[in-house]
Amino acid sequence: MLVFAVSTAVTLAAVGAFVYARTAADLLDTVDAGLRSRAAILVVDARANGPANVNIGTGLIEPDEAFAQIVDASGTVVRSNDIVSGAPMLSADAVGAVTEPTFFDRHIPGIDNITRLLVAPVRTGGRAAVIVGTSLQDRADQLLQLGLTLAIGIPIALVLLSLAGWLLAGAALRPVERMRREAAAISSSDPEGRLTLPPADDEITRLGATMNAMLDRIQASVERERRFVDDASHELRTPLSILKAELELALARPRSPGELTAALRSAAVETDHLVRLAEDLLVLARSHDGHLPVRGEDADLRELLEGIAVRHRSRTVAAGVNLSVEAPPAAVRVDVGRLRQATDDLLDNAVRHTPRGGQIDVTGTIVDGEIQLVVQDSGPGFSPEVLSRAFEPFVGTAGAYGDRGRSGLGLAIVRVIAEAHGGDVRAENFPAGGARVTLTVRDLG
Amino acid sequence: MRILVVEDSEKMAALVRRGLEEDGFAVDVANDADEAVWCAKENPYDAIVLDVGLGSASADGFEVCRRLRDEGRWSPVLMLTARDAVEDRVRGLDVGADDYLTKPFAFDELRARIRALIRRGAEPRPTVLSVGDLHLDPARHRVQRGSQTIELTGKEFALLECFMRHPGEVLTRTALTEHVWDFAHEGDSNVIDVHVRNLRMKIDRPFGRSSLETVRRVGYRLRDETLGDAPA
């Protein structure tokens, strides 16, 4: 605010000085022009009638403001206005030195203020001259008037401008202050809060809209996290409660060795499930930090996929599903362990959803240095509500507990593995039926 | 004592059944909502252990409980859940469950809670009290005559709830005072008369009824007018 006032004051002062100087120069020009035209009239008169017969009052409206003297070749004043009749307005030497019209500023006795004189020789080379003069009193009065006006007007203008600037800035910044207060009031306990946008379409509104969009994203991500933790705790509690009940029941009364063995077996199964769940959660937690490490290893694409198919053979045979693998023998550099985990999860999913007698095709191709794995099954495909969120944690697993060895995190892990390899994964349904998941990973070589 | 276990995880269901059978209970298991409702309608269970997450979005444990109460099945319900958010517990109890246990639970606690529920018996315990076309929902703190909602003050509400829990019975001023006011209340029975008058202005007068009757020199009685005159 102070900066604004100071710069406004400097600007106003400069404008005032300029106007003052300009007016002073203009006024002098006006005075000079008047003197010149009067001198010209007198010179013409002197040439025609002789210096002694010049009509000295010609063209004068107010004789006491402008006055004239005619001096002859000897330097004697031959004609003069009454007001300056007493003495020559200019010394004979000064007049004699003038060869062309020349201005002088002199103090003349009897005349207020400085007098502006114009000396014009009657004939070129001759000593007779016309001297016209006028007091600069009027000009001085006008300049004084102007100076006073500026001296009073500029400070008033300064105050008004500063006030207007302050009010305008306040009005412009009021929405900002309100938005600041609203932003300060938004807390994690009230994630619904948003900034109220001013109606105008200006920078502040756009800033507010941008901040609201940011809050939307943060809220969505907080809710996603909350849901994840909620789901994860639910998924952990189910096997834990089975484990706890199993052990408590076994200890409740004396048991036969057979009963105890059965209880321990069941507990071991639940423990395996918990271990898998914990590992999966760890992978996801690390990927949330963006630190899921991938370690490049050289492998052959066809060998890799055929190895995975072999490991799934017993399951596919039991499920009555035909599994075929097709891939070129190509050297690739990938994190074999992670890629195997991802493919395992995809095959798990496909086997689970493919009816007896169905077909699962795993196809590996290399396109532009990227490895593409397509797992396609002949099952019913993804349900519409699952399709768009297939790779989110615990989607489509509600109550699926009982599906042994399933954490509900399989497809979510496929995605983070793909992303850790700089790739992605897509799910789609075939119009003819069946789901198709395409996993793309970048070759790490 | 016969118990119904509603649990979608077969392994968990088998464990609970085994544990309870060892205690001498007869146990039936239902794996989904429809089966649970069917079982509970066919058999007068002494208690029902109901898992909230039944794996189908359309009918979870809350829905099963609500359907049972709507059908007039009053077997005590113990809800089991892997979710322990306060709103889940509140919701469970408000749809008519009698108790709540979070997984993983101690088996001894499950047994103790089931015993406690069986002691209570299968008395009708509607979540919404109704006398004729007058309904009072304590959970939502709402009173309706027919479809019209009636605004009551806290004391009026408490008084009406007292009447609705004993429809047709004469309640003495002393009994009402004991149920609705605390020790700090000065025993001026006139206060009861004032509140009853206000209550009548809200639940009877606008509807042209006179369900809240004065029984001279004794107290008051809430009559179910749809049943005709109550015995004197």
C-alpha cells in the first residue's frame, strides 16, 4: 500500500512539474508572439513615416501593459509611451549592437516584475530601432495560480487515488481472504468441505476451482485408502478368527491325537492363507510408496510361460480346462519372479472363472520392445460392475472367502507388477464370451 | 437348546457348530440369507448366531435380521462381524439384533453371550412400538399417527414410550414418575397431568381420538382403539 502511495505521489509530482514547465513556456511564447507582431507594425510605420512620426499607440489595447520606444540612429529616444517616457528602456550601446530582432529581460523602473523587451532595427544595418516591451506580471500571476492549483490538487488527488486503490484492492482480495479461511477450516474430519467460488470468471475463481479439484482428488484417494484398510482388516480377521476358534476348540478339552492333527492341519491352512495375504499386502503397500523393486533377469519368453503352464497343469486338469501357451522363443530381461507371480494370478483368475470343458489361451508376443501377455478364457467374462475396477484391491471378493488360497489381491498385484515394469494391464470382455486380460511390461534390458 | 448358525464361510460355520455341539446345543447351519430366513421361520430357535457379511450384496446379515423381525420371529440374534465400525454395530442393534461380537472372538465369550441371550427368551421385542395406528421408533426418536409424523418433547416422548410398552394397562402416576423422571425430580404428580394433557393435544386431539384415557383416582391408560373398548 505504501509503495502504491509513493509511486502515485512521484507520478503526480512529475505530471505537475511537466504541466507547470510547459505552461510557463507556452505563456512566454504567447508574450513573444505579441511583441513580435507589434514590433513588426511599428517597424513598417517607422520605415514609411520616419522614426519620429511613428504612431506609438497603434494596436495597443491596454497601453500600460505593453509599451514601446523608438530610438533614432543617434540612440536618442524619439518616441515613447508615457509609462516609460522618462528613460530609454535599453542602453544605446545595447540597442546599437542589435542587428536583428532580439529579446531581452530587464527590470524597468516603474514597471512591476520583469519586462520582456524586443528590439528590432528599423532598417538592416541602421541604428534606428523599435523597442517594444511588456511586463511579465500576467504570466507570473498565471503561473502562480497554476502552481497553487497543483499544490492543492495533487495531494488531494493522491489521497483520493490511494483510498480508491485501497478499496479496490480490498474488494479484489476479499474472496481470496474468504477462500483462505475456508481452506483453513477444511480438515481430514470434514473432507467434504470445498471453497466457495466467487461468481466472476477471473483468476481467483480459477484458482479456487483448481484447488477444489485438488481437494476432490485428495478426498478420493483418502477414501480409497480407507476402504483398502477396512477391506484388508476384514480379510485378515476372517482367517484369524478361524485360526483362533480352531486352536481354542482343540484346547477346550482333552482331544485324541487324530482330532489334534486335524485341528493343526486346519490351522496350518489358515496360516498359509494369512502368510499369502500378508505378503500380498506388503507388495501393495510397497507399490503405494512407488518402491516396488524389480530386478532384471535374462529369460526366454517361451520357456518362462511354458514353465508357468506346467505349474498350473494339475489345477487345470482338475478343473477340466484346457490350457494352451503360445510364445516365440525370445530373449527378454524381466523380473522373472514378479512376472511369474503376475501370470500365476491371471491364470488363477481364469481357471476359477472357466467352466469345465473350457479353454484358456496364454499368448506372449513382443511388440516394440514391450512384452505382451494375453490371458484369455472361455468363461462368462467380468461382470459389468467388476470390469471397470477389476484391478482394485478386494473387488469382487466380498464373501469369497472359502476360495482357498485367494487373497482378493491377485489382480491388484498384477497391476502393480505391470506398473513397476513400466507397463500396464487391461481387462476386457469378448462379445462372444470370455474374459481377456492383456499385461504389458517393458523389457528391462 | 437349538441354535441356528448363519455363516457363509463353511469352515467357520463348521467350527462354530462343532464348538456349540460340544456344549450340548443342537446346531443348524445356514450358508446364505434366504436359507437363514427359511430356517428361522420353520424352527423356533433359542438363539441365532448371524454373520453380517454373507457375501451377497443384496442380503447381508442386517437384512436377514430385519426380515426375521418383520416376520415376527423373536429368537435372540447375536451378530458376528469382521467389521467393528461403530455405525455397523449401531445399525445391527437397531435392525433388531440383541448382541454383537467382533471377529476374531474368544469361543468362551461366544458361549457366554449365547447363554445370556437364551435367558432373555424369544419375547416380542419390536424395534418400532405400535398401538393401533400410533407408531414410536426409539432409534429414530420418531412418532407417527398413521402416516403423519408428530413432534414431541423429550419428556412427552419418554412418557408415550412408557404407555406404548404397556398398552391397555393402567399406569399409576407413581409408576410413570419412576420411569420417566430421575431422583432429582420433586415428587409433584401434577407434572404428570400437565405432560399427559400436552401429549393428548398432540397424539389425540388433532386426529379426533381419545386413546389416552384418565382412570379416575388411579392414573392413565393408553387404549388401542382399533380393538374396540378395553376392559374396564
